Amino acid sequence: MTTYYVGLDVHKASICIAVLNAAGKLVMESVVETSAATVLDFLKGLRGRIEVTFEEGTHAAWLYDVLHQTKADVIVCDPRKNRLLQDGNKSDRVDARKLAQLLRAGLLSPVYHGEHGTRDLKELVRSYEYLVEDSTRTMNRIKALYRGRAIPCAGTDVYKPRQRDAWLAKLAGPGARARAERLYSELDHLTGLRREARKALDAECRHHPASKVLLKVPTLGIVRIAQLIAAVVTPHRFRDKRQFWSYCGLAVVTKSSADHHMVGAGLRRKQRSQATRGLTASHNRTLKYVFKGAALTASRCEPFKSWHEELLARGLRPELARVTVARRIAAITLAVWKAGAAFDAGKLIRQAA
């Protein structure tokens, strides 16, 4: 059976397609409209085993669902690791060919796309996160308005509805007051939408069986659990806690070179520590935010507070102690989620160490 390797360079209006055969020869090339019907019609013309790849982006989730209607093997690849696309000439046709070449050589890093069961939760999580970002931006603009006029506005009193008249009176000029009033109106509207979004997110998250297990893990509230389920989908994607740490941006990057030297007639590994270069840069930002936020909460409550204080007493810097606690919470979360068992503080904290 003939095997075809198909690279798709996807854009808003068009998709450039390049098809290689098993020998690496370009056998077909085309530019089609960005629509499900045209892509499916093109693939129907290929007889044999088909492997398809395209980069993670705006259209990735939609196109992944479309291609799963066919018998093709689909790989959504990580664009940050496709270094070949950055070399030499660049165009839609060139990029499609290079993607097909990387697919044929098995050099692509896949991006996980979960099942339909979490799609609604993903959308609700995104909606809530965007409203939080918009609310924070508006609150910053309100404080910037007062700070620009040397009016102290520390704390949250400046946002409270009952104290707004007093704050507005501090602004000189009708223009500044009108601007502040519109910002307050925007903040009130966003606060209401944010409350509605959180309520919908809470209800949808509790429909998932994993939420019942994860709610028993200290420091993981319903919003963090919703973000966790939406991003991970299934814990069985990860072989162990170290792989999960890397995905969450909590793994330490190490660098070493010339690790062996000659001793007599044989090679021996040098006895020296690896140089660390901080945490991995390629990670899921939402999960890093979830676990570092959970670690900040854990530093103020048991069962993690005493252990956090012990780390500080050993001389560990506060930021490193926070990362250590975040790694521990991530390891416990993965273990509880995989086993579907209740949280046992003593047992799980020892196992995650």
C-alpha cells in the first residue's frame, strides 16, 4: 500500500497542500479554500495510507476535527520546534513541503488535542480567563488615572461602589471625572459578566468525574480544577511526574558538555554537577499559573505550610521554595487523578518527594 505524507500550511483564506510519497518525491501540490469540503475532497483523491500534519494555530482544533472524519493519521505539530521552516526561502508552498518532509522523517513534536468531552469546558475556561484579564486591565487603568495626578490609591477602596463619589471628587476637571465614570461603568459590567462566567464554569466542571477527585486536593479550587481539566484532559498522557513537570513549566533545564574523559585505557564520566539554566521555557502557561498560584496558597495553610517553612529554614530562597511546593502539588495532583483515589496528605506528600 502506498503511503502519502501530506503537509498543510493553513491560513484564513487558503490552505497550501504538499504531498510526498514514501520515497520523498513531491507527487502533488495544490492551494485550496479554507473549508472542510475542499480539504476532504482533496484527501479523497489519494488512494493508500495517508499521514497529515499542520501546525498548531487558530484553525488547529477545527481542522483536527474535520480530518478525523477521514482515515488519515493526523499530527498537529508544535511550530516552536519546526526549525527547518525558518531556514532558506519562505512561502506557503515551501512551508507545506517542509512540513511534509518533517512528517516523513518522523521529526515533528505533536501537540495533544483531546476528546470532545472537554470542548465546552475549554470554551468556558477561555471565556472566564478573558473576562479576568479585561477586568484587571480596567482596574489598572482606573489606578493609573489617579496615580497620574499624584493621588494615592493603594488597596481596593478605589474600586468599591460606595466610595466612588469620594474618589471622583478628588479628580479636578470634568474630563477626568467623565473618563473615570466610564471606567467604573466598564468595571461593573465586566464584574457581572465575570460572575456569570464563573457560575457556568463551576457547573460544567462539576459534570466531569475528575473534579470530584481533584476537589479533595488542598489549594485546588474549582477554577483551578477547571483550568487543569481543560488543559490536560487525561492524566494518562504523562508517563510520570517529571514529564508532567516539564509540561507545566516546572522542570529544571540542565546543560552539560564534554561529559567524559580518558582515564588509563578507558572513558570515565567526569564527576561534576550539571549547570542549571532555569525552568523549561516550552510549557503550558495556564498550568504553570495554576500550580504556582496553588503553591502561594499552600504556603499559608496546611498540609503544605509546615513543609514550606522547613524549606525556608534550610536556606532555600522564597521563589525556589515556591517552585518546589508547586512541583509537589503537581505530582500529587497527577497521582490522585491517575489513581482516582482520595487525597491522603501523609502518604501522597511522601510519595511526591
